[in-house]
Amino acid sequence: MVRVPLTPEERQRGERFGALLRQARGERSMIEVAAAAGLSAETLRKIETGRAPTPAFFTVAALAAALGLSLDELAAACAEGPNAAAEFRRAG
């Protein structure tokens, strides 16, 4: 099966999502959050840096639970645009 290339908008959304996760993680280590979510630290690193811009639903759900966030909060913050990470940090 051939994977369709991501659009620039999809890439930007993935980068925003990664930035939101970094902000929500705060002082917690990547290893700590990844373990709590049942992921490898490398997987979390790829998501946070935008190298894996479209993680699976259950991966997102596990990360939200590990960070104490709702899926609604993450979805709303990602839809808000490029400044969402800064706004999310101030609100959280």
C-alpha cells in the first residue's frame, strides 16, 4: 500500500500537536511520560518533533491520559492555529 504524502496543513497540525505535548509534559521527562502512556521514548520524541505528525488514535488517547488531558482539550488546542501552544501553556 502506498502512503499518500501529507499536506503542508497536516504537517503543521502535527508540529502544533507535538508542541502542545511538550508544553503539557512540562518538567516531566520524556521517558516518564512515554512509560506512563505505554510508548517508547523514541515514539514520543518523534511525535513531539513532528517527525510522526499523524499518530494513531490510541497513541493520542494514551498520551492524553498520561498527561491528564482530555481528547477534547487536545483537539481544540490543535485546531486553534500556530499560537495554540503558547495559549495552551498559559491556560494549563
